[in-house]
Amino acid sequence: MDQNAEILKNAISGSLKIIEQDREKEIISRRFGLNGNKETLEQIGEMLSITRERVRQLEKAILIRLQISAEENQIPELAAAEKILIRNLTEMGRIAKLSDLADKIYGKTATASEKTGIYFISTFAKGLTVIEENEKYYAAIGIAEYGESKAIRAKVDEIVKIIKENKSPMTLDELDGKLNYEHPDHIRALASISKSLATLNGVWGLAKWPAVNPKNIRDKIFVILETKKEPMHFSDIAKSIKESNFKRKNVTIQAIHNELIKDSRFVLIGRGIYALSSWGYKKGTISEIIKSILEKSDSPMTREEIVKQVLRVRKVKETTILLNLQNKTLFKKVDKNSYTLA
């Protein structure tokens, strides 16, 4: 067994030895899922033939007893485990999601019992603090010197508020400019425990924003183009998605092409080449684009001016634009080098 795993296992068993009654050991083991799945107060109450409230009272009393024992150094195995947790948390920004911390300590994807074991001893270890999981926060462990649970949640909420007010994703450096922390890693650590936030390609935003948490193919295409900041062929978009950090990236070129055609955010500007409409690119034939340009002009435009403006919104050959200018039904040549609408 790995040394870290052995130390943590000993800390858990050493802590359970403090609990004298078998029924109380059963309650704690089931509530924290030390032997398998975590159980609710109701499930444990039914099993022991006591009320839900009585289970809650017993759990609270047991944890207080363990906390006192830890403070009085009555659990000798706990010190080594606490040292491992604090060392890893220091490297991770002083606080971390329980799952991330467990994965780091065990050097692999931690099992449910490995994660709950860490959470259990962190609940009463004097150098650690825990964040309970709810609809706003992931279960997390922090260094006690960094703040109690309430203070940590307030820091997380402050980061969420700044991003909301910014109305667009922010880098850690941008967030650091609005906050007062020793290092941007501390901001990343806090942001990572919020269920309201997500991160992608080095920026943080609200979890509901496609730019940081794309949930379908169209959103992923948008993120790729937004990141690239230039038009791309649909096959290159598919390749970029497969090479990305997206959770699901196994897409076909045909699926990408189909979504590009359907979504108004994307504009075909050349043979298989797409751009974002927000960049100023417009749909339509070359003739329609030339017509639109001339309609906005107060006077005839030279061939060079027309070509230049078309190329701003379409990626085509210059000769293609000049050929379309020969359409006498739509365009009229007013002198050797100037055109207006027919």
C-alpha cells in the first residue's frame, strides 16, 4: 500500500477507536460512507430504530468528542495524516475540492471511500476546515489558518460576483487585479469549489456560459472560433475540438458541418470556411454583398474600394468579386473604374 494511503488509513482507524460504543461507530461510518455509500439520517434511523433527529444529535456529539480528542492530541495517528493534507493543500492554493485533493494524494482517481475518509478526518482535525457540499459549493477541504467555512464561502461568493458584474469570462490575472490575494493560485483554488463557475482555456466564467462550459456541438464550435479569432475550415474546427479540453470531443466532420449551417452565429465566407457573424461577416452571395456595400455608399465606388470591403466580410478570390461586378442587372459602370447600383 502507498505510504500516504497507509497513513490516512491509520488516522481513520485511530479516530474510530476514540468512539467507544459500537452503535456510534456505526452511525459515523454510515454517515461518512467509510465502508461504502454514504447514508442519510433517515436510512440510519430506520436501521437503528431511532428517529432522524436522534441520529443527527448523536452524529454532532460524536464529532465534538473527536474534535476535542484531536485538540488534546489523543489521536496520535492523526498528526501524520494532517501533515499530508496540509502539505498538498499548500501546493493547491490552500483549499481544494475534495475530489481534486484525494486524486492528488492518492496519485489516481480516488474511490468514494478514499474521498470520504479524507473528509471524515478533516472534519475534526484542528489544522483543517471543511466546506459541506450543497447547491452552491462542492465538498472542499481547506487549511484552517486560511479561514473558517463561512469566511471561505464569502470569498468564493466575492469571486462569483466579480465575474457576474464583468459579464464575460476573466483570466486569473484579471481577477487578481480586482482582488487582494498573495497569488492567483489562491483565486483559482477558491473559484474551483463554486458550482456557479466553470473554467476553460485559462479563463473563468459562469457555469451557464457556453464560452467556459460548452454543452453541445454548436457551443464548442463557437468556443473554438472565438479562441482562434480567425475564420476556419470546418474540418479544422472538427480537428480542434478533438484536440481540445472539452469533456466530450468525439465528433464527426459531418456533424460539425451540419451545425455550422444551422446556427446564425456562423457565416460561410469561403469554400468550407466559416467565421463568427459577430466579427462583421455577413451571409449572402457575393453579388448581394456588393449590392449591400453600394447601397450604403453616397457615391459610386471604385473597383478597388469594393474589393477591399467585400474581403472584409468574405474570404474569396479577388477575381470572383470582379466577375460578380459584371452583372449589369445589378451594377452599372459609371466611368472607367467606378460602379454604382443599376
